[in-house]
Amino acid sequence: MKIVKEVIIVVFCLLLIPAAAFLTTAAKQRLADGPSLVFSGGPLEAGALHAGAEPDWSVVSAVPTIELQLLDPPRSRRIWTAEYEGKLYVWSGYMSTAVGRLWKHWPIQAARDGRAVIRIDGVRYERQLIRIQSGDVLDGITAAITSKYPSQTTRAAVEEGDAWLFEAAPRK
Amino acid sequence: MKYFYWGIAAAVVLTVLAVLFVPGVDQWVEQTVLRNVGRAAR
């Protein structure tokens, strides 16, 4: 019995090393300008702030991910995006699952305060995230999403709350 | 075991310092996480 206990202690101690590496990398990224592929980052600071007319968002069809930062809390993450009829959309899946609720906080925070900054190709845009939960427009948006990504996002998933969809509208 | 615990403590401190201050170590950690997540997803 003693040997089993010692083996467990040794394995636990050895796991502390990769855990320290993971947690330190995550903490370091929180202080950085923007997210990495895995870890969320700090506020988006570099890059010109777009001013003027609404851009042609069809350019995002060639952009795999964008950086999204909420103003409250000021943390950024890398997410998928899609354009439909000249408007920009972001979304989050798995929201009705326990794992999703634990893993993804930004959609809940965005529903509370939708002020956001996105950065695409080094240019920052001030946006207001507006949640969309119903309407015929969902057919077109989810078609745009599934044609761009290997995603299971459907109109039913959005309406049932499994996927939270937001329009990244211009901020007034 | 006492020396083992000291060794682990030293390794954890060195790991934290390396991630914080040695260029490229944080990217290596991230790539390792990505590789393992990708393998788990497959």
C-alpha cells in the first residue's frame, strides 16, 4: 500500500512541472497585447483604430480568425467570424453544455455588456456585440458559417441556445 | 524522498522562470498544448 501511495505522489509531483508551464504561459499571455492561438490575452492595443465608413466585411472570408476583446472585462481571445449581407458575425458553440459554460465566459459577458474591440490584419474596430436569437436571417448567417468552417452551427442550435450568435455592429 | 521533493520544487521554479524570461519557451508550451489537443480531438 505504501508503494502505491508513493507512486501517486511521484506522478503528482512530476505533473506539477507541465502544469506550472501551462499556467505560467496562460498568465503571461493575459499581460500581452492580444491572445495567442490557445490562451486568452490582454487588451488589444497595437494597430490603428478604424474611423470612417463601415468596411467591406467580405474580406473576412479570407481571414480564419479574428481577435476579439470585450471592454468589460478587458480580455481578448481568438475566434471564428463570418460575414453575411455586409454584416459581421461572431458566435460561440457548446453553450448549453456544462463544459461550454465552464470554458466559455465571453458570450455571457458580451450579453451583459456588448462593447468590444476587434482586430483584423492589424486594424482595430470598435464594435457593439448584439445577440441574435431568432429570425429568418439565421438561415443565411448559419449557411455562411458552415460554408466557411467545419461547424455544426444551425438555425436550430442558435434558437435553442446551444450556439450564441452576435452581430458585431458598429458602436454608436 | 526529501531530495526528490527539492528537485521537483527546483524544476517548477525553473519552469516558471523559463516561461517568463527565456524567449520561445512560451511558444513551445503553446505548440505542445496545440499538438496534444489536436491528437486528443482526432
